[in-house]
Amino acid sequence: MKIVAAKKILKMNDQLAAENHAALEAAGVFALNVVGSPGAGKTTLLEALFAQLKGRLRPGVIEGDIAGSIDAERMETIGVPVVQINTDGACHLDAHMVAAAGKELDLREIDLLAIENVGNLVCTSGFDLGEHLRIVVLSTSEGDDKAVKYPAIFQGSQALVITKIDLLPYLNFDAQRITADVKRLAPEAAVFQVSAVRGDGIAEVADWLAEKCGRRAR
Amino acid sequence: MKIVAAKKILKMNDQLAAENHAALEAAGVFALNVVGSPGAGKTTLLEALFAQLKGRLRPGVIEGDIAGSIDAERMETIGVPVVQINTDGACHLDAHMVAAAGKELDLREIDLLAIENVGNLVCTSGFDLGEHLRIVVLSTSEGDDKAVKYPAIFQGSQALVITKIDLLPYLNFDAQRITADVKRLAPEAAVFQVSAVRGDGIAEVADWLAEKCGRRAR
């Protein structure tokens, strides 16, 4: 009989994440773990960033979803190399899934690999995928109290991208409040406010990513 | 050494959920399991429903959150008996947590017990709490593709409440699409469209709840 403790699984994940990271480094690929609630606007943000980064960085995507391939189809439409992972019920990606998906991509053609995690503000926080940066995407319509309710995901992330700021006139959302809460949890985190449909703030996020990506390449 | 398999834990949960259900029945309490993404508008919906049901049903609430007590404080403000569960990282409530929280409420003073689950469209789907009805709350700003991406939570629910319809003019959200997708997964599910801030549709959900609650009491 084999017994595998949860702690050991997490340790195995960390080892595999380190291997993923080394493989990405060797291939010269900079990887993002993009997390957020269902419908926070992760895919729409990536579409806008890739358009902004055209000619600067060659994108690739790993899409994580419980079921379906809607997001991967959107990426194919804009000509971005993409692999869809269906987790079949699992509430987050892990390093093993990403390793398998990565084999389906030609990493020589990719500078910036966005790994779009399952829409989940809780379970995604515990699993390193081997990425260089983790980015939380939070939409204005989700409310400004989310850092208090879901601290772990913000604590381990390098940036907060507040999406859908075009909806601000119709919502009771205090960007200063969530920014202060996130800065308490992650003092080094960059905070951006964007509207992917209107284009606000996309250039700032794109420049920040290009700079992070370039600094590592030096 | 004790080994507890995941299947056995789920079975234990189901047994405890059945005990919760029997205890609720004995006390004449009708219980809702309210699930949805972070920021879908679960608490705001409950506030609006309780105002609408004033004089008809006496409400009580169990609030489930990873951390904090923001939602419980909101319920206290409107004078509703409430117990806050902090799951301390766990991504969903289970029957055991609800049993413990229920002991902190005087069930003789409650007709309708709303159990507001952790904001999570994935993990909450696997755990029966002993409720009479499970209701998925989905905001228009989350997008109309959620039933395809997160089928399990819709499949096991008795109603879909689409919130924030006041934002429809500013979004690309097709209510017919999500309704058709949900009806495929759960043909018997009731579907409502509401704006809790504006009041649209709240009476319909309240009447439906009162009717479900009354029918069981007969």
C-alpha cells in the first residue's frame, strides 16, 4: 500500500515547479501565472497586453479550465500559440500539468508565456507553477473587500491588476482601499488599474512586463 | 497509523449533511446554500431578500469566509442573527463546519437560514451542507460563459440568480446564452435576473423562496 501525504504532494509540486522554472530559463521564456476569480477578465487582459506587446515580445499561452476550450479558442483567433489544460474538476493548475502542457508548445517561438490559471481566488494560491511572476487580476465589480477575505493569493503575488475600471461610475468600488489592503499583504507588489475594452492602463502593464522580462534576460 | 481516504471524507460529509438536514427539519428551518464567485453579490442579494421578506420569514445567516468578518458585520448591521465561519484557508464550507456554526444560532428564531459559502465556483460544488436548496449567484460582469467553464456547480443547483443587471448596458453579457447553458445542465433550475441595488427582480426571488419554504412546511 502506498500512502502519499498532502505535504509530500506539495513538496513534489515545488520540486517540479523548480524544474519547470529551470526549463523556462534555459529556453529564454519569461512566465506569468495569471490568477483571479471567474470572470475577473484574465483572458481579455491577456488579449489587450499581447496586442500592446506586438513586435516586442512573442507571446504563448497555457489555458487552465475545469472544462471547455473557450479561452484557448480566443487565443487561436488572435494567432497566439496556446495549449488548453482541462483539469476535469481540479480547482487549480499544478506544476505537473504545466510541465505536460509546456511540452506541447515550441518554447523557441515564445518570449512571454502566460499561464492562465483556473478562475479561483483560493486554491491557486498554494501551487507554484515555476513562473517568474504571479499576477492577480481583480475586477472592480468584485468589490474592494477581496484582499481582506482572500489574503493568501495577494500575499504571494508580484502585481495586482484592477480590471474593468470603465465600470467605476456605476459601482461602489474604492481603489485606494483595495490598494492599501494589498500593499499591507505584499508591500512590493505593483498595482495597476486598467480597462481592457477601453485600453486604459494597458500600456503601463505591458511596459512593466517588458521591463521585468528584459531585466531577467540581461 | 490512521489513513483516511478522500472518498471516506466525502462519505462522512454526506452523513453529517444528512444529520444537519434532519436537525433543520426538526427545528422547522429552511436552509439555502448560497454559492458563487468572489464578488458575485451574494451578501448584497441576501440583504435585499431579507428586506423583501420582512414580516414573512425570519432570517438567519452562516457566513463562510477564508478570513475576516466583513459580511457577518453587514448582517449584524441589519439585525439578522449571524455566525461567521473562518475556514482558515479552506476553499469551501463542509457539513461539519455548518453543524458547529448551527449550534451558535437559536434555530427557534429562524425560518430561513442562508449559508453563504466561500466565494468559489469550483470547490463548493462537491460538499452537501444539509441545505434544502443550493443557489448559484452569478454577476453579469463575470461573463456569460461560466456554465461551460464551471459546469458542476450549476448542475447541482436549484436556481441561478443573475445579479448586477443594472450593469447590462455597459457589458457584453448575453443572459439568454447563460440561461440556455444552465438549463442544459439543470433543466429544473429556476433562473432569475436581479439588481439588488436597484431592486429589480428581488420580489420574484423572495416569492419563490417563500413558496419553496411554505410548501415544505405543509
